[in-house]
Amino acid sequence: MSFLPADTTCIITFETRGRLRASFAGLVCAALLAVASPGAGAADYSVAYNPYGGVDWATTLRCQSQHHDHAESYGRITALDAAGYCAVTFMTYSGRFRPSNLSEWNAAGNPNPDPGKPVDFGPPRRWPPEDFGAPQLPLTNLKFYLPGAEEIGLYATGSYGQHVQSTFLTTYIEGAGCLTCGIGGIPVVGNTPAMPPSQVHASIQELIDRVVENGGHATINHPAGASSAYMQYSGLGSVEMFNNYHRNADDFAGNDAYSNQMMAIWDHLLEHKSPRIWGVASNDWFSAWTPLGQTYSPTQFGPVTPQNRDRGKLQVLLPSYDLESYRAAFEAGAFFAIVEDNAIKAAYPIVTNVAVGFDRITISTAIGTESIRWIGNGSVLAYTPTLVLDGLPDGLVYVRAEISDGEGRTVYTQPFSLGDPLPPPPGPPIPAMSRGALACLALLLLAAVSLRSAWIDRSA
């Protein structure tokens, strides 16, 4: 923050018995501005929204969770419990209902799949999970289930469209199909006659709208391509910034192309759309339940290993283990996205405090030796536990931190929205020498030099 108003004019003159007049306007102003003001292209900020502002760090519960990994069976759920998960989604694809036997479905009068049994690739909503074969909770680590599914848009063009995770949604919705398009040579049914318009979507935007209108939270799953392509959508609560299925595809290809796209899309949306779109990490099909040694496709993936499965997850900070508290914390952004690229899991850095002051953010961890990198508007700002919000690049909308242990495990904070700088808090002066004190010292030194020069001239 600057100690001088923008329109300040400095005219400081010293006179010695009328023989010498030395104006130090330019020199003194330069000294003051150099010490007290941000550099060119720099600005000062405060935190306008802190996603961890409601966390009681002394009592918070840390819930490792998974939103998107197709854990749709008893065995997959128990595998997630053994991996230390506290909350998971009993989920599969949804919204692309297609009977296994089209003629039988037609003969039955095209029944609404909502109360029916799951068939083929797009079953109806399955909530509560215990009614559909999921184990009763709690288990050793699992405390509760999360509603949701991976929604598929099936539209008149025959396109599947963007996948959207419908976290917290318990109502079945489906894409508007067509009878003549066909997918893989199989006729695609139209929407069931009993399906109300509030449960049907004919575009990606309508899909997001239906998720939100029916009580869910919309997450764009595995986004790809141009970052600007996602600017058209409204109502997004979050986007995947890491997806382990596509990370494994990148590994097989020997590059980071897809993974880098997802991170770039998140940063682009934060900067240009809203700094309160949360970033989510998921396992998709490469989860804790995925059999070791399995290869989905020899032309796309290598075999599943202890290191490359179960890499993407969340840690949500809760006051209590229940769905209501979980949703409130998640939608407030009080969670971390986690990537564990290491064979040893559940060993990521533990954040013990996020302290937000009037001009800085400080992150503390249990070990305290991790590398902390700060990102703002998609660019690296600093490597330090404390980010001072003065003198940062002009035009920043948000900052976020990445905490890494140097062994493949990284914890990603949610973004802190930035605003104009705040006035210093009231209280006694801080004894450390501030920039204002340095500016005063510079003035005194300049005055002393001036008087000494004048004295020498007078003596001469």
C-alpha cells in the first residue's frame, strides 16, 4: 500500500542564510515513492472471500471423499472404505436410459425408468444406495453416502455431450434422445411419456440447469479443449481440475496434454467468469477399487499399479460427519483437491491452518517442510507459506495455493477472491521498521547531506 496520495506534490527547500537554496523535490519524491509505493504494473489487494473462513481449525474433521469414480457395487464401496474414504458416491452413468430389449420396453408401455430397475447404460437414480445393494453404513471409515451421478446428454444430434456430475441430486433427469439417431447401430428411445419437462434436457446448459433446479450441484467432468468454450455455461458450481482416468491416458501417451488442459480451464474460468468456481479432483475409473494389473485398453492405458490408481480425491473440512454439513462445507469451498502420484496413499500434506490477514494469507501444515506455490490468474506468484498481497501484479482476480511434499503428493486450495486493499487494523505501532519509517529515514539523510553541503559552501 502507498503512503503517498496519487496527487502528492513534493517541494522541499532548504535555505542557509540566503546564500544557498537547494530544492530536493525530485530526489525526495523519488526516494519516497521507491520505498513506499508498489512498482509499475503492481497493485495491493485484500481477500474478498476466504473459502476457509468458516473453519474451526482446532476442531474440524477431515473427510476424504470421492465424487466421481463409478463405485456402483458392494465390493467397490468396501474397497473405498479400506482406502480411508469417509464419504463416496454410489454412482454410475445416468440420463441415457436405453432398455436392453427395446421391443419389451415398448410392449410395457414405455415405463418411466425413475421407479424402475436399472437397465443397460443409463439407469435411474439409485437413492438411497442401501436399497440398491450398497453396504449399510457406517463401515470402518465410511460415514455416509453422497447423492449424485455422471449425467450424460443424449441429444437429437446423436451426441453424448458434456458429462456433468450431479452431486447431491436425487431426482432422475435425462437427455432428449431421438428414435432415428442410433448409437452404435442401436435405436435410441425418445423420452418416456411420463417424464416431466423439469427432468428433461436438450443441451448442456439445460443439463446444468436441471441439475441445479432439482437440488444438485453441477460439476463439469473432465473438461477438455479450448478454455474459452466453457465461458458460455452458467450455473456451474465446480469443474474437475484433475481426473485420474485421463491422467493415466496422458501417462501412456508420455505427455501432460489432457491434464494441463483441465488445469488451464479451471484457471481461465476463475479469472474470466467467477473466482468462486471450485476445483475438484477425481479418480473416475482408476480408483482404489480398480484391480491391480488390469489394462482397460492396451492402446490407451498401461496396467493399473499402486501408484497410478486412486490419485484424485478431496478432503472436506467438516464440523460433523453428516451429509448436511458436508454439502455446506463443499459449497462454501472449505475443502482441498488432492493428487497423490505415489504408491503410498492417504499420506498427503495436512493443512492445519489458513490464516487470512488484512494484507496476507498464511498456510500452515502439520510437517511444515512442504513447498507452497501460489498461483494468481494462472501464473506463479511466489513460493512461500505466506503470500503478501501488496505489490502483486495488477489485475489479479484470485489466488490459490499448491502444497507439495516433493514425493508426488499435492494439495490444492480453493481460490481466494481478491478485492481492494483494506486499511491497516487499529492498534499500537508495530516496532519493526516499516516502509513509512524507511521513507522518514531517507528524508533525514537527505536533509543532513544538504545541510553539510551548505555548511561547507558557507565556510568556503
